Amino acid sequence: MTERGLLIVLSGPSGVGKGTVRQAIFESDDNDFDYSISMTTRKKRVGERDGIDYFFSTKEEFEALIESGGLLEYAEYVGNYYGTPLGYVEKTLQSGKDVFLEIEVQGALQVREKMPEGIFIFLTPPDLKELKSRIIGRGTDEMAIIEQRMAKAIEEIDLMRYYDYAVENDKVENAVRKIKQIIESEHLKVSRVIQRYKKMIEEL
Amino acid sequence: MTERGLLIVLSGPSGVGKGTVRQAIFESDDNDFDYSISMTTRKKRVGERDGIDYFFSTKEEFEALIESGGLLEYAEYVGNYYGTPLGYVEKTLQSGKDVFLEIEVQGALQVREKMPEGIFIFLTPPDLKELKSRIIGRGTDEMAIIEQRMAKAIEEIDLMRYYDYAVENDKVENAVRKIKQIIESEHLKVSRVIQRYKKMIEEL
């Protein structure tokens, strides 16, 4: 019996270093999951391969997928659609392989609604502790900027509550290690392995 | 602000090697939790120290604690009581330190009722996969023993469903590594850290 794979969603505020952390995880040799391939309506660039870099589709195909609920999440950006095909993710999970998704915060919230059983990891800025002194250091003559920064920080942290885990990106190697630990621990959850044990007993 | 510590409960079928794994965790230098001290009514042996090896108590004191709900779990064994004082565990958790509890399966179920937020880890036998061939290898002339073994295996695995994680004790070092990963991951749970982040933001 193949256990269903885990959907791992890595997200966090823009500029936090999601892409770098994801790349470091994939370049490490002990990972064992598929990186979800996005679908887009933008033109294929030289060297890009359909089904590897992106699934390229027409606007009509993409909108039909939106209509039929065939996307785990999607967004429009500079006139083009970008999204995660549900079918590909579902097929991979059913084969027993984990799927790793690195997306923006808004997309992650869409995924949370469609696949609440996923493992949602929020990458937090490394300099939260320094924020105070940096903000104060700028002086009162930039009050508008101070308020803007504080509001943004509060807004970002507030989104954390939709996630399962918070990992501070103080150093890429630390964040990578913690994310791998989370994934390995999640695989040890009784709810995920008990069927396998029961099966073993039945087959005795 | 001090975050509340985690209560980690390690249990599993008798003979699985709980004590060995617990000892290996405590002898490793990167652990940071208290090992819960049991209370007992049995006589103090030479070399044993009150409050270190055990909390020694009279039968009357112990039964008064049972009555007042002051024990996280307890059992009677060869005419003596053994139990885990709730007060000590609670004080340690409130100080922000994790408490590690290694107990029998029945005791763990009592703890689950009193502190459902604990992290319950079920150590599974390393030879579950070999069980089938071992049982079959014994032949049909020992049918009673075969049935007894199978019933015991089924019963043990069935208790797993009350736990959060299942760790196979194939090698002590593997089990130790996995248990440490689980503890570190649990500390990254958003529900545990979000207050700290909110506090940081408030103090900006």
C-alpha cells in the first residue's frame, strides 16, 4: 500500500527568501519530492520547455480550468495567468510522492482552502528583531515611512496564523534544515502511518 | 515573554526499548529539557536521593494526591504506588522548559486525558516486518502461541491511535534523531510561536 504523499507549501512575505530556500532544498541530495510545475498563459521564452519549466496554455484553456476548479491556486500578473494545476499535484500525491509548492502568501491561502491537509510553512523575515532599532534609527522626520513599515510588518505576521509552522530565515542552511525536519516529522504522524501498520498486522 | 514548554511523552509496548532511547536522548549534549521525576511509596534504596531519583512519599500522601487530582498518571505495582506529580510538571512547563516523560502505555493514556496538548510519541517494535515469517516459521503445532502473539501485536498497534507520532526503533540512534526532530518541529508550530511574534511587533 502506498501512503499518500504530503503537500508542502512554503510561503511568506515578499523578499523573505522563499526562492533561495526552495532552491537550496532541491539542490540538496537527500530530498525526495516533486516540485510542482506552474501553468501560465505567458509566451514561452527561448530555452523553456513545456511540462518542465511551465505548463504553457492558452488564455481560454486556463479560464476553463478556473471554471472547472482545476487549479489549486492562480493569480493574474501583468496580463498573464499563473497557477498550479490541481490534477498534476493530485496525481503526484496519489503516487505517494510529496509535492513541494513555493508560492506567494495569497496563493497559499487559496491552497489552504482546497487542500487543508497540506503542510503550510511560513518563512519569517530574519531581521524582525532588528526592525525596531532600524525603524527608530531613522528618526521622526520619516514618520510616514515608519508607520508604513510597521503596518506592513503587522499585516505580514498576521497572515502567519493560517500556517502550520513558522521558520525564521536567519540563514538559508538553518531554514533548510528546519523545513526538512518538519517534513520528516510530518511523515511520522500516526494518522499517516497507522494504516500501514494495520495492513502489516492484517497480512501476518 | 516565556513560551510554555512542551510535554513530550514517550511510550510504546513493553520491551520496545523506551528506556534505552530515553537514556540516549538525555546523554546527548544538545537536549534541553527536564526528565520528569516520578513519585513513589516504595522504600528509598541506598544511594537514592529524594527529589532526584524519585519523590518519596507515604501511602497516605500519595492517596491524597490521587484524590485531589495532583497526579498526571499513576499505577500500583507490587504493592507500591508510582506516579507523575502534576505540580512539578506544570511548574517546569510554565518556566518554558520542556518536560520529557517516558512511561508505560496505560500511564500515557492517563496523561493524554489530563494534558491533551502534549506530544505523544509511540515507539514501535523494530521487528514488525519480521513478525510474519517468525510466526509462520514456528509451524501449526503451536497454534495457541501464534494466536496469542498475533493478538498482542494487534492490541499494541491499536493503542498507537492515541498518539501523535510513531517512531520505529530499528536503531537507537535513528529513533533518537527522529524524536529530536519531532520536538524541534513542534517548537516551530505557529500556534506556539505566534504570540512571541505578535509581542515583537507590539514592542516595535
